[in-house]
Amino acid sequence: MFNRRLGIIDLSKKKTFIKQTPDSLKKLFLGGRGLNSYYLYKMIKPGIDPLSPDNVLIFGTGFLTGTLVPNSSRFNVSAKSPETGILGDSNCGGYFAAELRYAGFDRLIILGKAKKPTYLYVTDGTIEIKDANDYWGMDTTEVQQTLRKDLGQVEAAVCGVAGENLVRFACVRTGVKNAAGRCGLGAVMGSKHLKAVVARGKQGIEITHPEMMLETVEQLKEYIMNSKVSSILGTVGTPFLYEVSNTLGAIRTKNSQLNAWSESLNADVVETFVDKMIGCSSCIIHCRHRNKLGGEGPEYTALGLLGANLGIEDTAHVIELNNMCNELGLDISSSGTILGWAFELYERGIIDKKITGEELHFGDFELVKRLLYKISRREDFGDILAESTRNVKRFGKASEDYLIAVKGLPQSDPHDVRYIKAFALGIATSSRGADHLRSRPTLEIFLRLPQEVRDRIYGKGVPGDPTSYKGKEKTVYFSDNIFAAIDSLGICKFICHGFNSPHFVDYTWMKKLIHCTSGWQFKEKDIQEIGKRVIDIERMFNNREGVSRKDDTLPKRYFDDPMPLKIAKGHHIDRKEFDSLLTRYYKLRGWDNDGQVKQERIKELEALT
């Protein structure tokens, strides 16, 4: 059957339960991010400590994960975030998710806390809770290699030393590079004494219309590979975005004091450090680099946040820092943002050597290496930095003026959003904080779309000028919905309509793929409604934790400091215009003027299941 099981694991009681997810629930949320968010809302009581046994950790595959659908490798890891205290959710690729489905499971819900280091072994319909004492203390690559040596050709999602030590921005890793990076979910694994989730399976995924699926998949592959963007991503990967953003003068530099940096981080330079391009399970793009320094990457995010944002321009140094974060199990986005913040605070005299123990300066590669290592072990000043944005209380109120974060989450996007207003609204309203993969309208960066194409994607009234506030609530609203749907299907955003291309997988393609797989007859508007439902239930979770309009804002610097360089020079976010844009966005979403999901909508969603 296409249906896969739901595993519930209580680590405190050393018990496992195996259930089925009702089709009625899948029709409402599909899978992946959608079902994960639903279960978080249902199972987590408001106000719990994210690092306590009361937190719920979920690994959930997408509705299409593990099928023949191109780029359907994705899964979501979800919990209450120890970094932000609100919804924590992160999307990841690689081979683990497909293997979990082949082992017979769509989703694992992990409760409680083990008394000692533990890992889960999932294989062909069974779940075992096993001793991980021998693996505790290993970096992310070492533990995966050792698990394979001990268990055979398994796939694993693991936390590194940073997760074991409860670093609030520790990530979950699988493979050499793939990370569920955001929101500190590696620390949730560490708090539960869970070192790894290991999967090995031989069960195929039986679908309803196999011949129709084969035909549809071949058509989709041809459609995707005819795109210029696919060719670029397959040749140089995401680093091509660095040069685009840097040319505009929209790359976060030295904690956003500047907005342009060195050409040494352009894609053609990065390419000299690349052995080959590789991909995830079922991928036809192959956007990932295997680098010559012993790892994978860097992505555009690493170039921006471990390079420009820290004042480092040596390409090899940035790649080494990228590899180091991956091995330690640290989120690259939070690592680069928190270090950049600390460096500026030191240079401004807001913190000093009494706190830091040494001088902090931008551009010091060896300093960054030391601090990343110390953060992962919670040693010296690293123990303080491991607390992420919570250090506002320690460093003082003045420090908050220089923090590039929203809702406690350091900004993941290397892009300086002061120039592109839709980006600004997107990071302000994202359900997990300052994040670009929830609603980032990438088309605003590098494509001047014909107005008729823009109207077809976003609706009428959205001008092509990225610096305009007019209609940009429609841009973000569209992106919110379709990205929530694609995350719930388990498909990579790189082939999602509206992310890197005005083409690719839209609601029509989604409808076809869902039908081939399950036989269900969805309309395009039904899938759009699923996206809206996911956005609303995530907002309901956050509202319950105290999030409201006051939190849908931006770093002070984005409002008060005009950008100093290049094409973007002089641009900033106007407070009055932004406030009006936010009001229009709330109206589109159907929320009240304080950003609360209305009671009738809450009752509607709670009554659905």
C-alpha cells in the first residue's frame, strides 16, 4: 500500500507504538511540514521548556517522498524551538527520508527523554530503541560512518557534539552536508539523549497509477531540465546567487553594517574548489558541491554568513568554516549571524574582554574557528554564544539594536532585505522567525518578469519594482502558500513554481502527482487551501506562545540605517509603509489586525479532525 505507518516512541518509558495516519488527515495536510505542524499544535502544551522531556520531536516525510517524482527527497524535523521558544521546523534533503519510507514509516513522533544515550533503529515496519553510548561524543560524519560499519548500509539523521551540549542552534545532519539547520532541533535531540534515527528498509512504495506516474514523471523531468535555472544550479549550485546579490549591493556584510563584499566568493572562484556536483535521492538538478577540502558545499548561505558577514574573503577559509559547522552540527545561518553580532558589539564597546576572554574582530579566520569549536563544546565565551539571541538579556538592551534576527531567530538569508520589500515582509512574518525558505520570493532578485507573467503568478497590482511596497503582500501570500504545499509533498523548492523560476512545479503539476500516487482527485484550489491551512495552524501555535503583531517586525538597522553601497545605496525600510504592508498581509491571510488567527478559523481547523 502507498500508506506508511506512524511510529510513536516514548523514550522515558522505553516503549514504541505503531499506528496508521488516517487518509482524512493526509487529505487535509498531506505530510512533511503540514502534518508535523498539525501534530505539534495538538501535542505540545503552551509554555513548556523546549529542552525538557515535555517537548515533542517529529521526523516527518513528505507525501511524495521516496517515489519516482523528481527531487522528492525531503523531510521535516519539528519541535518547539530551543532557540526561539516558538514553532521549530526545518526541512532537509539527502537519502534518509526515502529510506525511512522504505522501512515502512512516514513519520516518527518522539516523546520524553532517555536515561542514557540512545538511537532509534527503524527497519521494515519495526522500531528499536538501542544503546548509543559508544556513539556519544562523535561528530556528525564519524557517527554516520560508524553506524554504517556496525549496521550495514543504513541512512541516519544525527546530532553532533553541538546537539549533545544543547547549543540552541545545533542542527540535525544526514549525509555529508544535508542539514535540518534551523531552530536548534539538534539540541532537542541532545536534550532527549537521542544521538540518531537510523533507517534501513526494503519495502517499495506501491502507488495507485504506476503507468500514469511514469508518463507524468518523464514529462516533468523534461520540463524541468529545459529551464536555464536548472542548468545553472546543476553547474555551479546556489553560489550563483552570491554574485547576483552582491552586484545589487544586497549582501549582508559585517553584521549588515555594509551591503557588498569581495568577488572572491563568486561562483567561478568557488568552482575551483569543487570536485564534482552531486544530488539528493531522486534529484535531477545536482546542485550540491563535493569540495576538495573534505566536505560538501558551500551554499550561498555559507558564502554570505561565514564569509561576507564575518568579513572573511579567502574562499578556502569560508569552505573550511562551512565544513566545520557541518561536522560539529551547527546551523550555519545562526553561527554566522551570532558571531557577526558579537564582533560588532565588541568593536562598539558594548561587550568587552571580561565577557569574551579575547579580542573580537571581523576578518579573523582563526578566531572564528576557535569560537565555533568552543560553541559546540560550550567552553568559555562559546558557552555564552551557544545561547544565541537569548544573550540580549546578558549583553544589555543596547545590544538588541545590532541583532539581525526576528522572533529570536537569526536571519538565514545572506540577502540584505532593505532593498527588496517583499523579502522584508517575508522574514518578518515567517512562522519560524527571520527565515527565507518560508516565503522568499526569489524572482524579485534576478528576474524582471513581464507584467502579464507577474499578474498570473501573484495576482494583479504587483509592480515589477522590487523596492516598491505596493502589492508585495500578494507576493508573500502566494509564496507562503505554495512553499507550505511543496514542503508537505516532500519536493525540493528548487523545482517549485515561483522560487527560482516562474515555471516548474505548480498546483497543476501537484494535482497530477497526487492523483498518480494515491488516486485522489484534488483541484488546484484544494492544494492551495492545504498551504493556507498549514500557515494558519503554524500561526495558531505561535499565537498560543504569545506571538502577535509586535513580533512581526524587523531588525532596527533595517528601518534606521540606509544601505551605503552600490545600486541599493540609500534604501531602507520605511516604518509607516511597512506597517501598512503588514496590515494588508494580515487581511489577505484572514487574521485580525493584531496578527491573531480568528476564533472562527481556529474552531474550523480544530474541528476538522
